[in-house]
Amino acid sequence: MTDEEKMQAVAARGYGGPEVLELVTVRRPVPGPGQVRIRVEAATVNPVDLVTRSGALVEAGLMAARELTGMGWDAAGVIDGLGTGVTAFAPGQRVIGLRDLLDVSLGAYAGSLVLDATAVAPAPAGVCPAAAATLPLNALTALQALDLLGLAEGDTVLVTGAAGAVGGFAVELAARRGLRVIAQADAADKEFTRSIGATWTLDRDTTDLAAEVRRLVPGGVDGALDTAGLGIRALASVRSAGAYASVVGGTAPPPLRGIRIHQHWIRADGAALAELATMDLTLRVADVLPLEQAAQAHTRLAAGGIRGRLVLAPQQEK
């Protein structure tokens, strides 16, 4: 490989703790028909990355075991390569994108990332790459899960884990749709959740969540978006024939009382991502680390207590 063909990336060699993450030198990917190549300036570290690295997705049958498994779902950067048939983007354009394939050898923790053009959108104007990179996976997850609930303006919705990345976007998007939001989060996060649109707030450690929700909304909320994986505890807060959506795999409860149950799995959607990028949503970056500190970022995320997302910044070759 020539120097121009090389790039650095972080992948998991085998599965286990953060120690399996390895900085490797690999061939820079080439975009195929309908694809674009992004020179990555920022890649977000998400909880799904920790689950992938641990091998839990292999054990669950959601992906095949690999010697090297790519890390990272969402990225912000600059278009530096176009496959045939791509007309919506141009070299030098700043973009954000999401890869939704689990079983890959290279992810967004890399100097370059190739994605289908349909998974890419123009980056939010005036936003730094680190903040822009926090938008795709988390905001799309919130948007798609809210769509599944099918709630109307004036309806009520419970959002668990409301101070988290997905939960925060869910609260903000729900409020903009005219929904009345009960945000469940740490007591220290009540002011934040109210600032992004929550009508009511409940402490994460509330002993009887359903009772507290029904005190605020007699009969129960019209829907629940469960980003914390509470399952049946969140379901008990929903009125009969309401709607429930979980974004945590394996936590969806049975459809008791005629409640519509949705287990949401993210999908790339460049058109929806482009719309989200124009909405001036609240983007939160906890810290930016160099690519070679991916293992430290995983350790910090696993320890908890982080508000916003950790972001990796690949060092670009001159």
C-alpha cells in the first residue's frame, strides 16, 4: 500500500473488554456505485459500541464473529470520494452519516468511512464536527421510535432515560410535536429536561413509576418511549390501548391491556437525517479524544455518569 492508500482505524480483535480495541493500519476504502467516502473528522462513542466489542451481539446471533470487528456507527466529516451515480453530494462537502450494518470489519472509528449516499446528509450549519457527529444514531433513533408510537398533538408521552443521548433528543422532538412529556431522569437533570421541553419530570429512582405517572396523568400516558430498558415498569405507566416503544434490545414487554408494543431497531435514513440537521437540536459533547484513546473512551462510558457523548477525532494524514 502507498501512503495515500493507508489509514488508521480502531477495531476489536476478538471480543472482550476495552483491551481488545486495537489501532490498525488498513487500506483506505473505495466507494462503490451509489456510495460516498467521508474523511472522518469526528466519530461518536455510543453504548452499542461497548455491546459490540463485548461479543454480546455475536452471542445473540445478530452478527457473525470476526477476527477484526469495526467500531463506530456515526460520523461527521468531509466528502472526499464519490461512487458512480452519486449526484446529491460533492467533494469537499461537510456531511454526517450513519452506518447501520452490524457485521463490518471497518466502522466510523477510522480515517475514512464509506457509506451508501442514502445514509448521508449535509452537516448542520455552523456546528463543529464533534457536535455534529452526535446527531445521526441518537437523534434518528429517537425520531423513528416516536414515529412508531403514532401520537398526536396534545397527547402525553413518558420518556425514560430522558437525560441520555437518545432520551434527550426524544424529549426535544416530542415537545416540538406538541406532545406533553413526562421526563424520567436523575434529579440533577430535571432542569435540563425542562429546558428542552419536558412538561413534567420524575426522578429516575422513583419507587413506583406507574403510580407517579398516573398521578400526573390520570389513566396513564398515551405512549412511552423507553430508552432506559425499564420494560414492564414503563408499560404500567401507559393507558390501555396506548403505545410503547423500546430502543433497548430484548427489553420490550408483552402487549398487555391492548397496548401496541414496538421494539425499535435503527435504520439509516439520509432524508430524515437531513431534516434533523436543520432543526437546531441540543447537541451535547462530553469530551473529544484522539482515535488512539478509544479504549479509554469505552472505559469512561462504561463507568457511567457522562452527560453528552464522548467523541473520537482521527488524526488525518498530511
